[in-house]
Amino acid sequence: MNITVMGLGYVGSVISACLSKTHHITGVDIAKNKVDLINAGKSAVVEPEIDDLIRDGHMEGRLKGIYDRDYRIDSTDVIIVCVGTPSCLFGEVDLSSLIHVTEFIITLLKETEKKPAVIYRSTVLPGTMKEVVLSLYNKSFSEIDFPIIYHPEFLRESSAIKDFFENPQVVVAPVAGIDADGAENLTKKIYKDIVYRFYCVNIKTAEMIKYLNNTFHALKVAFANEIARICSSEDIDTHSLFRIFMDDDKLNISRAYLAPGFAYGGSCLTKDVKALTLLAQQQHVDMPIVSHIERSNDVHIHCAFQEILESGLNRIGFYGLSFKADTDDFRESAYVKLIENLLGKGKEIRIFDELINLNTIMGKNQEYLVEHIPHISKLLVGSMDELIGHSDLIVLCHYNRKIIDRCKDENSIILMDTTGKLGMEDLSQNIRSLIFA
Ligand SMILES: NC(=O)c1ccc[n+]([C@@H]2O[C@H](COP(=O)([O-])OP(=O)(O)OC[C@H]3O[C@@H](n4cnc5c(N)ncnc54)[C@H](O)[C@@H]3O)[C@@H](O)[C@H]2O)c1
């Protein structure tokens, strides 16, 4: 294939170097010195293994550079856009290069019969491809009869070449002029023999994944450093601590606790986050992330509270009350907090939880429940039927297929899921998600 890479910075250089093993690559940039370097068989960026790829690509006639004003589409099959999207003063994304390069591509497309695919790899916030990029194309063409695809880039500088060839994650979103099958076929032609994990998603998901990844990476670094600061104040060996932490691939370095769902609850997470936050304050160790975890969790409960209030419905049922299914531990249950707030607004609450037995729960567990929901015994019902009979809206705290199907049949009841376990096929006018998924 003849592939043009627009932008010869870190991303564009790596992509040009790697794809030049199997395709003919033209690297285009507004910076003439970067173009000259490519034409001298040299890389414009420092990156392990890139020099050999660029030298070979250049010597074997598969890689060349062109200054942007000299570039014409001619025989191009694919244009890959890799221009920068840096931060402006207050963090807004500077889209000027992206807009400029898009206008440039549009001008060139108008001069040719050729219809190359245009693939955008620059990182942009959700909505940008449709509202900014696609609208430029729509203003210039009555019909978009060439493919436009968004394909976020995940490379890590310093291991970018290795990452490119070793089982990369390929996420694509058809933007215009192509469907999912077409996007998958095009990807296969570009990556050829490389084995990759392929995801075809909608545009906003493709735009968001990069922000999810990078925010999580930044969170991990900052979190580890916060823990290291408190460890240092307590003379704890952070490295041996983190070795044990990271060896736990069941709960720590794992999928556990990472699926969006309802607020956390239960006595352990709640009290331990509180205690560590207090220790940090006492030691004058600044831990902004840890000290805001509880607040973040409360915001999640508050959002659910608001959503229930906004429904305008009065008779609210709760299926489940303990902080998670299959336990009768109510301490610090986020559902108890939600019910407490709703009772304060005069809502008529009923609760069904098969594991509640007011005669057998005791100690702190009982104290917590009675303190937060003093008339709990009057709110409990003995069966799912009773709960359904009472409620205009049911909050699903614990997953149960039977009640989901019952509410599906009873169109007049709204079911709000907090478990995150309902599939898209379950969601409908009256079966909604309370976890903002
Ligand atoms: N660097 C990374 O590790 C990385 C990883 C993944 C994604 N990204 C994203 O990829 C994009 C590119 O990042 P980068 O680090 O390569 O940026 P960069 O600043 O290193 O390179 C951008 C290049 O685009 C060129 N350019 C600007 N306007 C142009 C135009 N109109 N025509 C042709 N070339 C033009 C610039 O001269 C520059 O060489 C950004 O959106 C970035 O967020 C970067």
C-alpha cells in the first residue's frame, strides 16, 4: 500500500518506520528539518530500534519525506494523521494542527479523483471527531465517499517499536464512508502479519479510551508515590511493601474492583481509608488522592440519590440492603446511606433482602442499621412480590434475574440497576442503569 503519514513527531516517526517494513511510506511535515532527516535515512526522534528501520526503509526505497506544501495525494491509498494535540494554557486541547491538517487534506482531496482512507491517530476528547473534524469534511463535500476512521494510538515512548509489533491493541471507530467490516479489512491490510487485539467501537468510545488509559496510568504513579510518602514517614520499606502488593494478582493487580458499579461500602474499605487519611494528616503527609477517595464515593451515592429524586416517584423499593450480595453485613453499606437520604426527603421506602433477619443480626452490624434506619422493621417486606406490589421504582442492589424479568414484564415499574451486571439487551425505557453506564 502507499501510505502517507501526516506529522513526523514521535507517533508519526514510529508509525512510518514500522510500516515501512511492509508498505511504501511518505512522511509529511510542516517542519522541513524533520523531512530532510527522513530523506537522509535518519530519524527525527530518539527511540530504541527506530534508526535501523528508518535507514533500511529509506535505502530500500520504501520511505521518503515530503515537505507539506509539496505533497499531493496522487497514488496514496491511506493517509494517517499524527499531528500534535498539545494543551493550551488552561488544559484545553489545542486543535489548531488537527484543523489545519484536515483543511489541507480536504484541499488535496478536491484536486484528485483518488479516494484514500483518512485515519486519525491524534488524541482528541470525545466529540471532537464528529463535531470538529467531520464537520469540516461535511462543509466541503456533499457526500463523503471515502473512508474516515478514528484509530487512537497507544504507543509508549522508549518502547514504541516493540509495542508496535508485539500484540498491540488496535481500536478503530468508523467515522464516515466506511462500516465496521470495511474498517476491519483496512486494518488487516495495514498491519498485515502483526497479531493484534482488535476492537471496533463507536467514535466516542475510541476517543475516550486513550484518556481512560492515560488517566489511569497517571493515577497509578501518583497513588504509588502517595503511599511511598506515608511509608517514608513511618520508616516502612516501600519497595518490599509494593512487591507484596503487586504479587497479589487476584485483588490488586487484576480486574477486581475496576468495573464501574455502585459506591463501595462495607466496614473494611470505609474504615481503613478513613484511618490512613487521618494518619497522613497527623504526620503532615499530603495525600490528596487518598484523602479524597471517601468524598468521591459520597459523590457517587449523591448522584444516585439525585437521579431517584429526579424520577419524581415516591414509592421506592430496594432489592438488597447489605453492602454486597451474599452477606448480611450492613455496616457502611452505601445502600443504607442512600435509603437514609431518601427517607429524609419523605420517600416511602420498602426493602427486601433475603439475608436480613433482624432477630439474628447483632453487635455493630445491628447498631449501624438501627442508627441509620431507625424504623427498619417497618420498611422490610417478606417477599419479592410484596416489594414489586409496593414500588414505583426499584433499586437493584444485588443482581437477581427473576426480579429483572418481573420488572421487564411490569412496564409500570422502573428498575434502576446498581450492579453493572445488566447487559445492554436488558436496558429499556423502564430498566435503567444507576451507575451512569
Ligand atoms: N508521544 C506519545 O507518546 C503519544 C502516544 C500516543 C498518542 N499520542 C498522540 O499522538 C499525537 C502526536 O503526538 P506526538 O508526540 O507525535 O506529537 P509531536 O508534537 O511530537 O509531533 C507532531 C508533528 O506534527 C507536525 N505537524 C503539525 N502540523 C502539521 C501539518 N499541518 N501537517 C503536517 N505535519 C504537521 C509537527 O511539525 C510535528 O512534527 C498527539 O495527539 C498525541 O497526544 C502521542
